[in-house]
Amino acid sequence: MNPTENPETLSAPNSAETSSTALKMAFIGTGTMGFPMAERFIRAGYSPLIYDQNPQCVDALVELGGRRASDLMQVSSSANVVFLSLPGPIQVQEVVSGEQGLMHNLKPDSVIVDLSTSAAETSRRLSQQCRTRDIQFLDAPVSGGVKGCRDGSLILMMGGHQPTVDKIRPLLDVISREVVYLGESGSGNIAKLVHNQLYLCGEVLFYEALVLAGKSGVELPSLIKILNDSGLGGIHTKMSGRVLERQHDQPVFSLALAEKDVALALSEGRSLDVPMPSSSAAHQTLLAARAAGFGNRNFWSAIEILERNANFRLDASNAN
């Protein structure tokens, strides 16, 4: 690909297209999810510009074949498709429309793909602002966790301009097994927030049940077997071993992000006059855990708040 090509023609590079000047994509945000996604682009033959405030992550991706971007100005002046994987709407807004934001310097017909779990209103606002500059902003949050990022089996929940989704589909296919177009800007965000709302609030209820059963003297392995055999287990019982073994300090998904995601879902509910009393109650447990200093721990460390309130601590031996 030469520097004048439109994103519409993007496709996986062949061996003759792997020089640092051949590609025009960039990746911003190389945390727990962003790093393996950026790595997949590199291993697929792309050579994306990499930008992150953590120099160690950038160094590692540059060693694999990525290209270092020193700032957002370099990204916006060099790329025409920019992927974002950021903690939330505040960071997304700053990167896209802040003082040094991408939208101020990206060329017309460029595309911003936001993989973050963010707010629908943020995506709608940024999409509108970008369109005034002939730039497309797509919300594209993901499902599949770190494993899906590593093996390219994510599900992408897309909102925004559908022809643009089709235009960059070869890039999306590098990191996903399924791309689901859901509608106008913000639709992907709503789908992801509902996804995380169901899972995270269900987890809090599951932890309550574990504390009740444990304090009553029920053998938890037997209880979990019953739940699995009756069809009530699955996604919640899958992590029960790690919960009971108190593997709280090497985050798979941090409690701070879990609390943020449920808070965003509640905010969407308020904006649409949708009461969500069960989610509000679950959020209070997550918020209490964050206030207790658990923000950087695994989200299931919230069980410690429920244990504290019940004056009971689950015995780690119950995990065996």
C-alpha cells in the first residue's frame, strides 16, 4: 500500500508490503487487552504505529515489529486507521478531541476505531465532531477477554457508519472471529455495557450465594457441582476456584474497570429512564470494594466486602 491509498482498499499486507512506510494504521493503548491486539496486527504482517504512556509496552511491541509513535501528532499525521483500547470515556475523549486530539490532524477519510468499553453518548458526540472533518469514528467494544485478544477470536460490537465498517473489515478480521453491526454510533457501546452489566452484577449475586452457603456450612465444591449439573453454573462457576483460592492480586480484569462499567450502564439507564435496582445494588458492592482500595485487584475481590459484612471468611480449602 502506498501513502495515498484510501482505507477502502485496506487488506492484509503481502510480503512486499511490510516496510515501515507501507502501512497507515496505528494502535493507541497497549494495556491488558490492547497489547495482545496490537501484537496480532504485527504478527499478521502489519507494522502499526504504537502509542502508549507506558514505554515498556511500546518497547516490547516495537521489538516485535511495530513502529514507535512519540505523540498523538505523529499518529494523526501518519495513519489513516487508528485503533483505540483505553480505560474509558474520559481517556477516549481526550485522545480524540482533546488539545492534541486525533481529530484535529487526521486527514479526511480517516477512521478511528474505538475498542474501549466506553459511554454511548461519548461515541455519539465524537462521531458527530469527527464527521464535520470527514473522519469516521466507530465504536467497537469487544467480547472475549484476554484470550480472545491473543488468538483473534473476539466478537466486535460495532456502532457507526456501516460502509466504513465494511471498508476496514480486513483489519477487523485480524482480531475477531465475528463482527456484529448493531446500528448508529453508540450502539456497540450499549451492547457491551449490557454484556458487562449482566456478567458483573450476576457475579456479585453469585458471591453473595457463596458466602451464604459457606457460612451455613454447605460444602462449596458440592454446591458448585449441583449448580453446574442443574444448568445454573457456567460462566459464574467457571471462576469459582480462583475466587475461593483468593487469587485477587494478579488482575485478569480489574475491579476498578468492573465498577466503571456497571456505573456506565447505570448512567445509560438514568438517561433513558430505565430503573435498574438490582444493578444499582450490585454496583454498591463494587464501589465499596473500590473504596476499600481493591481497584487494582481482580474484580472478584469484591467478595471480601460481602464476607466482611457477613462477619465470615470463606475457607480457601473449600476450593479443593
